[in-house]
Amino acid sequence: MVDVGDKPVTNRVAVAKGEVHMTRATFDLIRDGQMKKGDVLTIAQIAGISAAKRTSELIPLAHALALSKVDVDLVLDESLPGVVITATVKTSGQTGVEMEALTAVCVAALTVYDMAKAAEKTMRIQNIRLVEKRGGQSGDVLNE
């Protein structure tokens, strides 16, 4: 792992986004709460939050961080059709939370896929990216 011991403690925020594209029929099943496995969006939200908290167990050499906030928001978007996932992660520390935000989006998207795959196996997880980073030596990044 990289030694961050000499870096100052600063407030850090990262926001990541991604999408799960699907057919209109699958979208309608999720929207109407008709998936056999249950409430897709709520379960995917919990999975994303849990994943952010466990990022250092999943990504080799990632630091274990004390996160002060993890918010995972899943919104149905009729224009895709599909689900847009946004994860916001905050900490006060010596290293950033970009990997935690990206991991939250990835696992939330995989959970949507897993819960809906009985209805459709051709869903596409797309456009996972970091859209914002604040704090730390490298400064702020906006990428939306």
C-alpha cells in the first residue's frame, strides 16, 4: 500500500455514476415491484452501501477507511430505459474515497442485474465513472 501517513487529514468526497440498461418490459417489472426476488432498488441500494464499506477487502492495496457517509441513489429512467445509480461517499482522512464510490455503483448495478436476470439476461451495465472528487492534494475534479 502507498504510505499516506504524512498527508494531511482533509474532508474528501467522491461521486460516481453508472447505468443499467434494459428492455421496457423489465423496466416495467422493476417499476411495478413485480420482480420475484423483491424490491430491486432497495436491495441494490443496501448492496452498494455495503460494498463501499468493504472496498479494501475487494480491491488489493486499497486503504481501509472510516467512512462518514455513503449514499447510493437508484433512479428509474424511462429514457434509457433502465436504472441510473449515483453513489456519494465522504470521509475525513489522508486518502480519497473514489474507489469506494465506484465500488458502490458497480455492486449496486450487479445487484440490479442479479435480481432482474430471470426476466432479462441482456441487460447492460454501462457508463460507470467518477463524476466528482473533492479534497486532497490533487484538488477537485468535476467530470460530468
